[in-house]
Amino acid sequence: QQTLKERLAELIPAEIENVKAVRAEHGKKSFGPVLVDQLYGGMRGLPALIWDGSVLDPDEGIRFRGKTIPEIQDLLPKAPGGSEPLPEGLFWLLVTGEVPTQAQVEALSKDWAARAAIPEFVEELLDRCPPTLHPMSQFSLAVTALNHDSTFAKAYQQGVSKKEYWGPAFEDCMDLIAKLPNIAGRIYRNVYGQGKVPAIDPTKDYSWNMANLLGFAEKNDFVELLRLYITIHSDHEGGNVSAHAGKLVGSALSDPFLAFAASLNGLAGPLHGLANQEVLLWLRKMQSKIGENATDEAVKEYVWSTLKNGQVVPGYGHAVLRKTDPRYSAQREFALKHLPNDPLFKLVAQVFNIVPGILLEAGKAKNPWPNVDAHSGVLLTHYGLDQMNFYTVLFGVSRAFGVAAQLIWDRALGAPLERPKSYSTDAIKKIFAGK
Ligand code: NMX
Ligand code: MLT
């Protein structure tokens, strides 16, 4: 049976030719206008990157290698007795564009389990962090430190040829994904006083091990939730802050650990991944202000007060999406199946019925609908993982799958240093003077 690396080695030459052909035929053609507003406006909508792993349609949401979330839930291999896709399969799909067999996915689980140990000095580094240091900062610190053993950095120092970059990048990316559960588990146990991290079980899948390191493996529904969670949070095309930060830093040939640490630092922002923490904080504040089982009127008033205080409603809006995020819908389906009577889920559903109307009435947000972060916290809380400032770490573990797949392909295709041109406001005025 072929390994992921062997399959990738077969696919790369054809893709290099494919890109060459597209560039030869279309390379000198203009690809849409650039508006001055886009220079000032966070480059929103500016075509600027290539990534084949996933594409985001504003109305339909994400497709991973052309497949919607319900399609991957149906097509990807599952754990014995499970019904959610194994993230191992999603990684294979992101990297190759192909749906793996059950055996290929099992081999990937074993490979990652074998690579999962983290160096002792990284364990000590984490153990020395004050529990008051945000889990995302600890996460980023530990991932940066993994660069100590980077195969890519070593190969580069030894003069590896450009054509061979992808091999050592692949090894680092596999190590990166494999080691994240041990890092995340250790942070969780250190910060919240949950005792010692157990050993990885090489006979179990990645999500089971992640759940076990957090102390939740005996709850089978939680393990299933993690399988779904990691799968749907893995990738969201190339332009989101974490994916783009990783690609940018990787383009300087910083190794995948350094590149992914940059992704994590972006994910730690409240407008990006930290929104999952913010949603739970916001819901809890709402409950303490207006009580549980509050009326729609009281919820409406609370939402308006958030806006009037100049704050955003966390979990709502999106830079690209213009409809309800299918990742929100997938999590809602999970909640309807496993926790329909959970009071916090009921509040999330109540908020879903109220917030879009208010955001529309307020008239500023281009997308009034919920995104992925509006729903993830309530599911984790239901199973007892209620330490909100840990939530973005789980998003980070998941996002490694997409960033890693992209870093491997960037090195395989010889992606150049990213270096766009910046302009001064004075230059803009001069360029358009007299028009
Ligand atoms: N609540 C209140 N105001 C909002 C919201 C919201 N949820 N979403 C957008 N706006 C405002 C936004 O702040 C901006 O105001 P101003 O003109 O005063 O600067 C205006 O509406 C236009 O913003 P958009 O063009 O709709 O949104 P943009 O593309 O700039 O930003 C987000 C997208 C996701 C940053 C924004 O919708 C937001 O802040 N949402 C809340 C935070 C959140 O849920 N982030 C998680 C996104 C998903 N993820 O995991 O990364
Ligand atoms: C993501 O998953 O990265 C977020 O939805 C943000 C984005 O796509 O810009």
C-alpha cells in the first residue's frame, strides 16, 4: 500500500507541468482590477494567492478539494463504529485531492502516533509558563521551539537543492501535526491543573488521542465531536489570516514550525480564531446580565447594547461568506443529534434567530450570518471542556492540517518569496491627480 509521501511524489511532477502550462498560457493576462479601496481595505476580495486545497464560495461556503462538508462527512473514512470523518482522511484529501482508503487513513494515524513525542526541553518550556500566560501564546512558543529539530532547516543548511525542498518540508509538516496533541494536552493540563499527560496510544486515531490527552476519551461523543471539529476547522482557502500568515512566513523558507507559529499568532486574534473564546464569554456575560431562559426582547436589548458599546457580536459576520457558514450548520446538526436539550445550545439557537436581523438593521456588517465560531464553544462546554481560553488552541490544532498541506505544495511548486508592493497615500494622490 502506498504511503502519503509516495503518492505525493507521483503527483508533484504533473502539477509542476500543470502550473507551468497555466502560466505560459495566461501568465500575462490581467486578472481583475485593483481598487484603491482594496489597498486601504485589508485587500478584501483582491485576487492574490493560489491554493488548490480548499476554495470558499461566498454563498455556499467551503469546499475541500471540490467537496462540501456533507460530502466529506459521507465520503471520508470513519473510526470503527463512528459516523464523523477522520481528520487523517481530510489531510490526505487536502494533500492529494484524492479520497483515501480506510487502510491509508489507519497508516496515517499510526505514523502520527509514532512521531507524537515532543522534546523534553519543549515540555520544560511549557511547564515553566505561568498559567496566566494565554494558552495560545504557550502554543505558539512551543511550536516555534520545535524548529530546533526541523528537518527542513537542517537540509537547507546542508545545501539541499530547490527541487528537493518538499521532502524535508513534508517531514516537518507530518511531525508538526503529530506533535500538536502533546503540546495542546500539556498546556491544558498545566493551565487548568488536570494532572499528568497520558501517553499516546498508537492503536488509536488522532482525535481519540487528542481527546485522551485532554482527559475526555471515555466520552465517545466528545471523540466524535473532535473528529468533526478538526475536519471542518482545518482549512478555509488561502486568504484567511492564519493560512496566509503561514504561507507568507514559509515563503521566506522559514521551516514549517516557524511558519505555523506565525499562523497561530494570527489565529490568536479576536477577529479570527479567538472569536470562539469570545463567543462563550459573550454568552456567559449575557446570561449573568439577563439571566437564563431570557426572553427574545431581553436578548435583543443585549445585542443592541453590544453594538452601541462599539463592540462586534462575536461569531457573526465574515470577510468572504455572505450566508450562514456551513461549518456552523454542521455543528448545529451535531448539537441537534447529540445535545438537543442543552440550555446553552438553546441560547445559541435563540441568538441565531435574533442577531442577523439586528446586524441587518444596524446596516454595517456585510454578512449578518453566523460563522464557525458561533457554535464550537457550546459543543465543547457540553462535554465539560468549559475552559474558554483554551478553545482557540483546538482551532489551532485543526488549522495545522490546512497550513501544512499548503506549505508542502508551496515548496513542491517552488513558490517564491511573497513581497507585494506597498504605496504611500501621497503616491496614490499623485497617481490619480488630474483625473
Ligand atoms: N458585529 C458588529 N459589527 C460587525 C460585525 C459583527 N459581528 N461584523 C462586521 N461588523 C462591522 C465591522 O466591524 C465594520 O465596521 P466599521 O465599518 O465600523 O469598521 C463593518 O461591519 C463592515 O465590516 P465587514 O466588511 O462586514 O466585515 P470585515 O470583512 O471587515 O470583517 C469579521 C469580518 C469576521 C472580522 C467581522 O465580521 C467581525 O468582526 N466579526 C466578529 C468577530 C468574529 O466572529 N470573527 C471570527 C471570524 C471567523 N474566524 O474564525 O476567523
Ligand atoms: C477561517 O476559518 O479562517 C475564518 O472563517 C476566517 C476566514 O476565512 O477569513
